[in-house]
Amino acid sequence: MSTVTSRLAGFRELHRLAWRRDRIIVPASVLGLVLLSVGSAQATLALYPDDASAAQGLAEIVSNPAVLAMYGPISAASADALAVFKTVMMGAVLISILGLVVVRRHTRTEEEEGRLELVGAGAVGRWAPLAAATTVALVAVVLAAGLSAAGLAGLGMDPAGSVAFGVAWLTAGFAQVGVTALAVQLASTTRGAGGLAFGFLGAAYLLRALADPSESDAVHALGWLSPLGWAGRVEPYGEDRTWLLLLGLGVLVAGVGTALYVLDRRDLGAGVLPTRVGRARARALLSSPLALVTRLATGTMIGWVVGLVLGGVVVGSLLGSVGSLVENPQMQQMLERLGGSAGSIEDIFLATETKFVAAAVTAAGVALVLRLGAAERAGIGEAVLATPTSRVRWYLAHVTVGVVATTFFMTVIGVTVGLVGPRASEAAPGTGATLTAFLSTLPAVWLVVGAAALLVGWRPRFAPFAWALLLVGFLLGELGPTMQLPQWLVDLSPYAHLSQLPGGDFAALAAAVMTALAAALVAAGAMAYQQRDAA
């Protein structure tokens, strides 16, 4: 048996196991990405059926530097190009996250929780787990990109541009899979690997956001250092630079090759980068479960705060160019479908953005609550529950961090937009109105976080379904109105019952019902967690 064959022994079995474990998450994520791309394009083409109307309607807003920083360059002044203007970059980020999560889940997480050691005791080669993880991630990325391209072509959009759209997503996804494969070898913990991989993705986005709107050739050239910059510069339905896929493939091959080299030279359970040594004795502030959970989540929360501040600056600056949209009835109609018709165009635009931010912050809350299951698998929960700490107190510590963190995140971005918006436009809502608009979305956020708490308290193996609930709720609430789905179906999403603020009235009844349901879900999860065996 050759060396390579022996190192890949057991690959087929591990690959089947990985697909078995991801049989819900990966298909749901792929479906969500396809609906995002095709649904958004369909809604835009319904408003701008020809190139002339598209160019006239969006010419001013897509030339705004803040818009270019957020979504990347516009490839052409055509209806097809404008239909995918937002989803090229948005999807490139999301598909990168999908590849990152799958690779980390089946490598470093398995290793940290001890399952990989048991698997490795059998007839399994050294490379097999990493090979299985990257294969599943690549298949997921290819499916999402390929089906999205096919869906766009099915709408009657240019086939060559549709292929280029898929290539843009593939370029970013392939690069992130390669980077994550290396990150899980360098770090010794799941959290550390996530920090490296997400840090690379964040740096790639910021570098691209700096380069794309710049008029300086030197600064603009920096975009070629970012995989997300490559995705934007494919320019589907414009230049269609499909050859940029080679750059993504190059990062993939280099990342996986270097990861295999490192894998052969490190110990199982260890990483290349040294783990920071903690204090011999904990501070008095860490004497409670809530303090411990908060301390473990500090790094994640800091990263979210930084990202939300940057996002708030962009959203606030966009308010300066929204006023011109009142002259375009099609664009105003789209915004009204998403954010309601209450108030000025600035109010409507802000109401639309609060829903997108709410979905993102919900993801942060769900991730924080699901740390309860991860703590059990890592043995932290067992150590904590060996003390006089009750199960309910340990459970509620994670839920409390999720609820408080989401509230804080919404406050941060609300204040940021409230401070930046009036400087960009005199018609922008003030800080108080803006903050109220963002905080009004919290009942919907808490409802999904409560569902995640119930799942992880009841059966940890069902906890990943919380991501499916978030995805379905986001798609129904955000894309349902633009795709003209039945109202009863849209109403299943908690995001469809948000207040139309800052221009409208606060939906007190809907907020009270969602808050009460969230509390009930948390209480049910606490009861279930108290009765079940620890993982």
C-alpha cells in the first residue's frame, strides 16, 4: 500500500459519516443561498425589466463610495448586473462561512472533543479526517454556487454571466476552505481555529472594502490581495472574468497542501501556535457561572462589536444618498415591500436595514447559546456541574449572555447609525429614533434565540436545527415580500412582525407576544436540561 493510500485509509467511511451528520445543515444552507441569489434577482428584475430602467434607477446609489465598500463594484449598467449587485459579495461572504464551518466542525472540533482520537485508533489514516472535511465543504460550496448560477439562468438572465456569478462565489469559497484547513492545524482549539479563519475573512472583507471605492490606483490594487476582492472583480454580467477562479483554486491547493504538511508533524490534539497560559487561580469575578460564560465569550463579542460599528458607519453614510430614491418609484416600491411605507424614504430605508441587522445579530445570539452544548462536549460543563452549581443556573448563564449580548449589539449599531446618519443627511432620523428602531427588533431576535435554547436544553444533537430556523425565518421575512409569497407563509417568520420604525408605530402586541414566547421556550429548555443526562 502506498504512503498516500495509507494516509487516506478510512476516507470513504469518514466522508459518509460527515454527510450523515450534516444531512440537514448543509442542504438547508445550500437552499438558503440559492433562494437568496435567485429570489433577490427575481425581485429586482420585476422592478427593472430592461437595461434602461435599471441604469436610470440605480445609477446614483451604486456610485456611492459607501455602497461600493459594502457590496463591491458594479460590473455593468444592465438589468442582469444590477439584479446580482448585492448578492455577489453577500453570497461570497456567506459561502465562505459555510466552507469554514464545515471544515472546522469535522476536524478541530472532533479533535478537541476526543472523538477523533477514538476514530484514529482504528484503521484510519492521518489525512482521512481532513480530506473528508474539505471534500464535504467543497461539495457544499459547488452545489450552492452551481445551483445559484442555474437558477439565475433559469430566470432568463445571460448564461455566461450566470456562470460567472457562480465562479465569483466559488473563488471565495475555495479560498476560505483552504485557509480554514490550515487554520485548524495551526490552532489547538476550535475557538482559536475559528478566530484565525474568521479573522482572515474579516481582513479580506475590510481590505476589499478599502480598495473597491478608492480612486487611487495603489489603494485599488490592494483588492487583488483579498479573495473577496477577486470575487467582486469577476464582475458577472460585465467583464465575466471567470479565470479568477484559478486564484481561489491556488489558495485552496496551497492551504490544504500546507495543512497536510503540518498535520504530519504535529501531535494529535495540539496545534502549532502556542496556547496562552492562564492564571493559576481565577479572579473573584469568575466565581459565578455567568461570569465564566461571559469571560469565555469575550473575544467573540469584541469581534461582533467591531464589525457592527463598521457596519453602522456604512449604513449611516448611506442615508446621505437615499433621498434621491424618491424620484424612482420602482426603488421606493422595493424598499416599501421590505421596510413598510411609514415615514420618509430615510425612515423606510433604515427600517429595511434593521431587519438585516436583526438577522445577523440573531446569529450571534444563537451561537452564544449553543456554547452550552459545546461546553458539555469539551468537559467544561461536567467540571462546573461537579460544584454546587445547579443545572438551571448553568443553563441560564448561557441564555443570559445570549440575550444581553444581542441587546448590547443592537444598542451599539443603533447609536453608531444614529450618530453618523444625521451627518450624512439632515433628513436622517436622530440618535434616539434610530436606537429605538434597532432595539424594537429584539423580540424577534430573542424568539429565535429562545428556540435555540430549547433545542440545546432538550437534545444537544438537535441544536444545529436552530440555524435552519434562523435561515427560514430570514428568507421568509426578508425575501417573502419581494417574491410575493403568500402572506400566511411570510407571517410564519418573526421578522415579518417587526415594528415599522423609525417612521411608524411600535407594534406593542407583536413584541409582547414574541417576548412571551421566547421566555416560554427558555423555560421549557431549562426544564428539559434539568431532566436529561449531560452529554
